[in-house]
Amino acid sequence: MVVEVTRLLLGVLIAVFHRPLANTIMQHERALDMFFRQRGFRFPAPPSDTTAQNLYFVIGIFICLFEAGKIWVTMSY
């Protein structure tokens, strides 16, 4: 039960802090993209900040819903 509650709180934290989390990860991804482009590798461009923010928000909400459902099913038996 402790693991499920911890995962639920992790999902809440991801959903609440999705903007700074996405911005930080996108900065690192752009730096990595430039590193590879300078060495001749061509990969697709990283997604925009807005896309990454929306993606992290959806991931956080999905984790919350999934873990809340698991807790609810576990407690109903």
C-alpha cells in the first residue's frame, strides 16, 4: 500500500510541476541534440516546450488515475 501511495504522490508532483520539469528536460534535450548535430548525426527536432509540457501533464494525470484505481480496487476487496 505504501508503494501505491508513493506512486500516486509522484503522479501528483509530476502533474503539479509539469512546466518546470518539461522546460528543464527540454533544455538538456536541446543540448544533446546540438552535441549530436555537431558530430554529423541528424535526428528529428525535439518537440516544442508546449508539447513537452502537455505530455508531462498527461503522464502525471495518467499515473494518478492508474494508482488511484489500483488503490480503490485493492481496498474494495
